[in-house]
Amino acid sequence: MARYGTMREAAKQFGIRPSAVSYQLKVLEERLGTRLFERTTRNLKLTEGGHALYSEAVNGLTCLENAFDAARTASQSKKGTVRLSLPQVAYDMLLAKHLSQFQKKYPDIILELSFNDAFVDITESNFHAGIRMEEHIPGSMISHRICPPFKEVFFASPDYFLKNGIPRHPADLKDHNCVRYRFVTSKRLADWRFDIDGRITTISVSGNLIVDSTSAWVDAARHGSGIAWLFEPAISEFLNSGELQSVLDKYAIRRNGYHIYYPRSSLKLEPLRLLVSFLKSAG
């Protein structure tokens, strides 16, 4: 019911009558001695006790599913499925050019990739692992660095700078057209942050183009729409070819790099161990 919102929908999903769901909920609440849902005429809302039970139940089910996965792959350790949550830019930087190599080396391992810029609770969302920046990983998770630290980089096409001039200080961006990025899940615009005199400072920018795709972000800058920013490894080929030119390098923030992380319940999954080892060596 916590997943489906109403007793009627939960009953529909499991092919039983709503009255049966209501009865079972009443029995469970009486057994636990606490209410699990606040009931309204339209939907159900978990109480604090309900949230606690639901969270632990999801963790338990995930552990059980991982145990089944481990049992299925025990006799042939290089077979199985790894469900991975990661941002699109991490895929572009770390997996895209190495993915076929991994598939050739382990043809019986199925990788299921889910792209999301927002932080995902991988346990609750039934992923075996995730890829995120080190600072966004919960301390309870096991994590491994899979790429070196890198800098953010601010860039545009040489033609744009020829027409509009080159900013020498972050404050100069007020006079430039900045291509901005909006996070798909949170709908928040990405900050433009700089290291100014040893302090991380957010600068307000403006522009006539907003995108929610990192590839579109880079393409817009390549084709002269304005200045954008991203992680240096993600655009290194365009910087090296001269299609893009970086600016404000001395003010760029250094990031700790991406890590692959997973709960202890995924520790014994051999396909995941093989993926971790592969990404560490590839990075």
C-alpha cells in the first residue's frame, strides 16, 4: 500500500478484494501496537512507524533478492545481472568507451543501466550499485574510486569568444550568454561555482538557452550558443581538437572524482565484483 497509494490499487495489483487488504492491515497494526498509515478518503500516508517498517522491509527484500541472485550465479560466477544507477555524464566519461570491452570479456553478465542526475537510494530502488561523486555517497556504503580527481571547466567555441570576448574573471560572465543546465528530477538550475581567493563562490549567470541534457549542453557550446561548464574529462576530446576553448581555468573547482558504491548486501555478487575491478583498471 505504501507503494501504490490506496488500498484499492494495492488490492488490484495483488488480485484480492480491498476489504481483505483492510483486514490484514488492521491485524498487522494490532500486532505491532501502532498505526502504520494515516487514512484519508483519497489515499494513505505512512506514519513515522510505517516509514520505519517500510524502510526495513524494503532492505530485507533487497537482501533476499540479492541472495537469490548470488545463489543463481554461484555455479557460474561470471553470469548474472548488475543493476546500476548513474548520471549520464558519468556514463559518457567512464563507461561509454569501455562498455563493449566489458561485454566481450564477460558476455554472460547483463548490465542494466539507469540514468539519473539526482541522488538515488539504490537499496530502496532495487539497484545493486551506483556511481556518484564521493561527497554524495552515504557513509554506510562500500565505495571504490574509479577515476582520478578532475576539474570543472568553463568553455565555448573559439568563434563565440572571437565575437564576444574572453571573460578574465567569473564576474565578467554577467556580460556573456551562459548556457544553463536544469536537473531533470529536482528541476533546479545547476550552480556556477568558482574558487575565488580560496573560497567557493556561486556566481549568478544568465542566458537565452536552458537544457536538461549534458550532451545538448556541450553541443550548444560547440555551435556557438554561449559559455557552458562541465567536467574536464567529459569534453577533453573537444578541447584537444580545438572545437572548444576553456576559460577561467584558475578559478575552476577540483572535484574528487566518481566512485562506484554499493551496500554490504551486494558484497558477494561476483558480477558486481568483476564490474568494479574492470572500472578501477579502466579508470
